[in-house]
Amino acid sequence: MIEIKISLVKNILEANEKIAAQNSQFFAGKGVMAINMMSAPGAGKTTLIEDTIRSLKNELNIAVIEGDIQSTYDAEAISSTGAQVVQINTGGACHLDANMINETLSQLDLNPVDLLIIENVGNLVCPAEFNLGESCKVMLLSTSEGDDKPLKYPLMFHESSVLLINKIDLLPYIDCSIEKIKQESLKINPDLTIFEISCKTRQGLNDWHDWLKAEKQKKVPL
Amino acid sequence: MHELSIAQSIIEIVTQNMPKHNLTKVDTITLRIGEITQIMPDALHFGFECLSKETSLDGTKLIIETVPVKGHCKTCGQDFVFEDWPLVCPECGQTDIQIISGRELEIVEFEGS
């Protein structure tokens, strides 16, 4: 038997990248801006999405894809707003990939939709590696997770366009420095747009809404 | 944990390419993985071993080459290798850095008969 060596330089995630590009084209064709929302479990993604849908109901038609390992809790919470929602249960996988998104698209009517929020599986590591076809990655970090997270999970901060620092109403009760989070995040990613918010007190939410509307206008004009 | 899906993609890519080169068995697959690509080599080896069992790649070894992280400073133009986050230019101290290598996740070659 002759041993032969085959050179192949091939991106292992190429299959994912290809489907992500198809998704992206599909969104553009429908005039939809898609955002990939990522955070650790319990940072407040679902609450924020619910609140965003209700607050912007007269301005943006929002649909949601919910990614969770198990359960339909999040999809049920979102559907109470009246928005279109599809739940993906990854059955153990720690992230969403482009193909999972692709397969759910037939379950949504994106024609009236302006903004598609894809809520990724709660995890600060793996989701950063898989593009879904989104226009931008938005990450949430809640103050109770601690101000050391940017340097502990740098890739996610590096890949995101927006950082929402959530639960700032808890600041009087915990040892967390917003300044440290901001400083270290910006060192990792100087282009990061940062909002400090609380879904409880509604502080900072207007700025987030304004950003979403402006970004939608910029990326996918009506 | 996403090493499992990476292992699956490796198996798919290589088994799809084997017939083109008339290979029936593959001894080694060489990968190039950037230092800040979030892959644990042990988890990848383990995932590959488990998933390849029922395929023509049963017994194939993965060789992983690590690619160091290189940055390009957008402020002063210096290219440099960096050790740890955050990325700071050793020349001018600025942090507006473009990563030019270290995010690879590639199959470079495979060898068999």
C-alpha cells in the first residue's frame, strides 16, 4: 500500500459558514435585521427580549427564535407578547448553529418582520464560534456575574458589537465595578457599544431601543 | 462541549474527500487550530474517537498544530505575537488591534492509503 498525503486546507466550520451566508441572504431579502443575543444562563436575555417587544410594538415588528438545551419556558414567555416565536431545543448542544436556524425559518412568516432576535443558548464560550447569519452579535452581562468576566471570556466580548450590562439596579448590593467591566471590555474590543440597563427599573432601556431602531435603519432600511 | 460538532464536521469533510483520492483508510488528519479558537484538544480527540467508531475513520489519529496569535496594530502598523488578553500593542500601547492569526480551525492535510 502506498501512503499518500492529501493537502486540503479547509475551514472545518465551512459548512456552518455557508449556511450562515444563506441565512443572511434570506434575512436581507425579507428586509429583516437579525441579531444573535448571547450571554451566560440567567443574565436576563428573555426578560429583555420580552420587554423590547412590548416597548417597541408600535415601531418594530419583532420575531424571536429561542435556543435552549431543553424546555419551552422561554418561548412561552415570549409568545405572551403576541410576537412570533419558534423554540429550538438543542438537546444537549451548548450553542445554536446556522443549520438549526435555517431549519426553523419555514416556521416563521418573516414578511411583516423588521427584527429577528435569536436568543442563543446560555453560555459565554461556544456560541461565539458559530455564525448564524446575523447582522450583529449582542451580548448581555449581568452585574451579579462579576466584573472579571471580560478577561475570563474575552472571545465573546471580542466578537460582539454591543454589550448590555444588565441588572444595574443590583449595584448597591454587590461588589461589581461597572467601570472595570467597561474598561476591560473596551480593551478587548474598542468598537464595542455599551449600554447599562435594568429591566427592573427600566434605566437605560431607551438608549438600547434607540440603538436598535437606528441600526435597523442603517443595516436594512425599511 | 462544541468539540463534538467540530469532530463531526472533520469526519464529514474527510470521508467526503477520501473517494476522490482513492483512499480506503486514513492514518492521520492534521489540523491547524488557533490559540484563541476555543477548542480543547483533549475534548476534540475524545469526541473524534467516539464519533469515528462506526465510520471509515475508525483508528485515525488527529494531529493538532497550534497557531500562535498575531495582532496588527491599527494605530502604529506594528505586527506582533501576543500572549494574553487584552491585546495591547507592545510598540505604542494602543488596543485597537486586528487579529491576523490565531482564530484558525482548519484541516490542513490527511494521510492514508
